[in-house]
Amino acid sequence: MSIDFERSREIAIPGYVERSRTVLPLPAPPTSVAVIESLATGAPPTTVPQRALAEQVCGLYEDPVQRERIGRIFAKTGIITRQLAVDPLADGAAEFRRRRGTVRERMELFREHGVPLAVDVAGRALAGLDPADIGLVVFATSTGLIAPGIDIEVVRRLGLPITTARVVINFMGCAAAMNAIRTASDFARANPARKALVICMELSSVNAVFSDDVNDIVISSLFGDGCGAVVVGAKPAGHQLRRGQLVIRDSFSQLLDDSADGIVLGVNDNGITCELAEELPNYIYAGVKPAIDAALDRNGLRRKDIDMWAIHPGGPKVIGESLHSLQLAPAVAEASWAVLAEYGNMLSVALLFVLQRLLADDTAGAPIETGVAFSFAPGVVLEGLIFDVVRR
């Protein structure tokens, strides 16, 4: 299918106007658009039932009140299973999670489990493409700090050019995929003969701890492991695109007011930690609608024009308050609810799983569908994309 980016309502790229109007001055129209050409995901092989893990954590405490509270926390996540690199139900796992001074061990576990998973997922994203076309690798994670890192291993093991540039994005939390895709898009449009490979890798299980801190219990109940990879290229405006390709129309970022405590990442002597404020759902409710509406307005769109919503599956309140803010029905986030139930909150990776499900849903009647994807970074910062999917 050929998309006319200049005239199509669905692809109203900033800088273009209808031919029947003359509005001056205008910025120069874009000569190319960024396109996600392929997307692959994967997770560690160990499946951990949420109910079994809740029972194990409850068994660490003698206080019946605490046990009841832990069971309630796990049940409220909406999670059924998670895929975890380090099995918390294995012998010795609970003892390891209580031991202090394990940062180096945990980072080695991140490398040990992360390299084969990243190589597999990135290799599938690159299937059918010439590795020599890759000019940039963007690697994003908030659960591992090692250098040389997994990005280097991907370059070596998949035979990418030794001249491949690399960008590593750390500690951007659940929104890191949006940052990574934005960086890859800028590279591809500036270097249209090359492509960028984005890899998001999160192994929260290597950092999990059990203690009397309620935040640790919440984290243990919520986060899962996974990897996602996308290949981003650039196409001339009006170029014929293949069915299933995703056109990045725009990206957006907005710092929410008075929300610095909402999501906090740090490093303790027993691993990387995350703290989520009780007020986070309120920050999301207050901040999502104005940020999304402003981004849509900049592209000549309204919420009613959006066919697909990729909302970060960070937990029931993250999805629910996003929907509440946007005045959307729960059903529009079906893909987000499903990923949360099957995998838990995989931080930066989770939204790539959601996008993959939306791309696989080929029941739409329209030749082009418009979507919005967004997630949240420490700050709290809302990061997102407006995109179009070629259906036929």
C-alpha cells in the first residue's frame, strides 16, 4: 500500500497542510518517516504462578496479619503468571534474597541470563535483514549495570558491523522503550541508508529481595522479566510500505507536576531497587489527559481518532487511572491487561509486548489504523509515541 503523507488525514505529519489551504510560514515538510520494520519479544523459560509465589512469601512471616496483607497485595496485581530468569521458588532463592552485599553477584546474573535472551530476541528481529545495514544499537535497561554490556555481546554474536554505534539507556524505568525508539528514529531519519536496532532487557528477578518493607513486597508481587527488540528504518514520505509496518508519526514527553516521588530507582548493597509512591495513581490520573491531548492536538488529532491504545501494563492502577483520565473504556486496553496477566510489569519491555499484540490483531477494516503508546519514567515523566499501522 502507498501512503500519501502529504494528503492523507490519517497521516497528518506536522508541516503539511491540505492543498486547498495556504498557510504561511510553514516548516519544511519531512522528507522521510521512521518505520518500525520488525518487532520480536521473548522471556525466560521459567514460568512462576503468582499464587505459588504469594504462598512462598507469606511463609517467610509468622504474623498472620502480615500474611493476610501479603496475600491481598499479590492478588490485587491482576497477574496470573510471570516469566522469571531467577526462579524465586528454587531451593536457596529466599536465602539469597535476604543476603546483603550481593550487587556484584546480581549483576553477573543479569549478564548470565541476559546475553542469550537478548541475542535470541534481537536475532529474530533481524531475521531477513542484512546485519551490515545496522548502524546503531540502542540498549535500554533499568535492572542491570555492566560494561562492556549485553549490547557488545549482541554486536559480536549477531555479526553486526564493528563500526556500529551504541547508545545505552539506563534508569529510565518503564518508559525506556519510548526513549530508545525516539533515539533510533532520529538516527534512521538522519541516516536513511542505515537502520537502528533497539533492545530492551529487564531482569527484575535478579534484584528481588524479601524484607519487612511493604515496598519490597509490592515489587516482588509485580515485576517480571523479558526482552523486546525492534528494527527502525527510514522511508521517504509517500513510499509504499508493507502490511504490518508501524509508522512513527510523532513522539512526546511531559514532566508531570509535583510527582518526583512517584517512581524512584536506586542501588542498595543488595541490588537495584524501585520505590512506587502511594500517590502515583493520582499523578497518572491528573497528568495523562492533558499530556496526551496536547500531543494529539499537535498532530491534528483527537482521542476519538485513535484506533489503538498501548498503555503501559504497570499494574491495575496504572492502566485503570490512565483509562480514567482519558475517559476510555477498559476494553480499549485489552492488550495491556493481557500482558500484565501473563507476564507482570516488565518495565521497558512491557510496552513492546503490547505493541506486538496490537500489530498481530489484523481484524480492522481500515487500511491504516492510528495508535498511541505511552509509559512512565522516574520523575514522573510521561513518554509516548503516536503511530500508524499499515493494515492492507
